[in-house]
Amino acid sequence: MSGATSGDRDHGASAGVRGGRRASADRREAVVLLHGLWTNRLVMVWLARRLAAHGYATHLFGYPSIARDIDANAALLARSLAELSAPVLHLVGHSLGGVTVLASLKARPDPRVRRVVLLGAPVCGAAAVRRLLRSGWGRALVGSGARRLAAPQALEIDPGIEIGAIAGTRRLGMARVLAPVPGPGDGAVLVEETRHPQARDALTLRVSHSGMLFSSEVARQVAHFLRQGRFAR
């Protein structure tokens, strides 16, 4: 889920964002970033540029978050990853994008994937989605893409892949108005909903669901996990 501007027109396309003067990461390592529900790949540009400054080749993966379900988008992602020539891949998924990453790696493992960072991804199910599904207009908003988020996802992947999860605690955003739920969270997803059982490390930051995409601290922590397999403490 997301509170950023809506968009659903990427249809599985991927695009590269390259740049940065520092080279603290090996350029053979590519990072693929996935957006969440109601948005498109452009919302990931700011984070991609910050990761590129750490030396990574970054790629934005866009997918129809409303019109297609998670499995269909996971298949699109797998095909897109297969087209990349980098010998090492890392994946960063925001919200529904994080769940899509895990669904893709479970169904179609890629041996090049080393690390995954989940940003506000409701892997344990989303109470906000359950609330939206109670009404006709809510079901229309959720579409086919995120209906499964109403329930916990069985998304165990290769244990050799290191997973890091970042959750926000600043309750801001449209989801807080449309489908308010009690408990610590980022305005769309509760902290407890982001805890993947295979996560090697988990971090809570004072950011909102959409705001984490523009946070310099989130970008720093993502880069640190991609380098070290753990967040900075």
C-alpha cells in the first residue's frame, strides 16, 4: 500500500537509473527496486539515485499493481530479472512491492539474488486491506493486485538470501484516513505486519509509509544492509 500519487501503467517494464561518484559497492552488483500499490516506478527514483551514489547499478521495475494479482506480477519480475546481466542482484521492495519480490523468489528462484530489503511490506497480512475489502469502493481501490494482503503470506524463500525489514512509525498518509487501524505503524502498515520470519535484521524508523521512500536515513540503512547484511546501529 502507499499514500503517494497513483499510477498503474508500467506493465512490467523496467528501467535503469545509474549514477553516483562513489564506488563503495562493486558495480557488478545491481539493485532492483519495486514500488507499492497505487503508484508507479517513478516514486522509487529518489531512493534509486541515493543507492546509485553508493556505487550500485539501480533498476526500477514497474508493474500493474491494481490490475494484476501478486503471482502475475511476480512472474513479470522474474522475467525482468532474467534479462539483467549483473552477476549479483539485490532487491528492494516497498509495501506490495516487497511481497511481490518474495512471491517471485519463492516461485522462480534466481541464484544471483543475495539480499532483499523490505520497506513497509505487510508480509503478515494488512489490517488496512481487510478494512477496505469490507466495502465495494474499497474493493475497487485494492483491485486484484493487493487482495491477498488481507491474509498472512507464506513467502519463505531460499534461506541463503538475507532479508532485512524496515518498518515506519509515523502515522501519516491517505491509508490512515481510508482504512484506519490501531497500533504502531506508518499510517498504512503496522510494524507487526512487516516481520518476516526469515528476516536477518529488522529496523523501525520514524517515517511514514510513503515518506520512507524519500528519507535519507532509510536510504543509508538500505545501502548498509546491502553491503553488510545488517542495518547500522
